[in-house]
Amino acid sequence: MTREQSSETAGTLALVRACVRAWTNHDFDAAADRRADDLRVEVAIDAAPTQASFAETLDAFGRMVDGVIVLDTSAGAHRTA
């Protein structure tokens, strides 16, 4: 892994961790604001092709969640964030 890739991975991890922290604190707007405009989210329960639809889905789902257990936040050459 090059220094540039390592820096990019660290930035990605920081972004993911900030999003998870915002979401678990029920700050759904802050979590949704971290979504890239070109990110496509498609899951079994819903599709969220736009920033607005992602924010709506995140808010609706997040209000049903009582707690979150983060199992792993590591990343590296063999992992993705």
C-alpha cells in the first residue's frame, strides 16, 4: 500500500466512523450529509438513489433502531471500509 493509498483509507475510515457516530446518535441529517452525491444505495428493503431519498430512508430506519453494536471498524489492504 502506498502512502497515498494509506492516507485515502484513513480519510475513508474517518468519514465512515463520523457517519456511524452521527447515525447512532440519531443525528440523521449529519449522517446523510456525509453521503457522496454519486453513491448508490440499494438494499433489500429500499433503494435510495438520491441524497434526499437516502436521508429519508436513514431517518425512517434510524427511528426504529434502539441501539447499535459496531463489530469492526478496521480496514487495510485486505479489507474495505
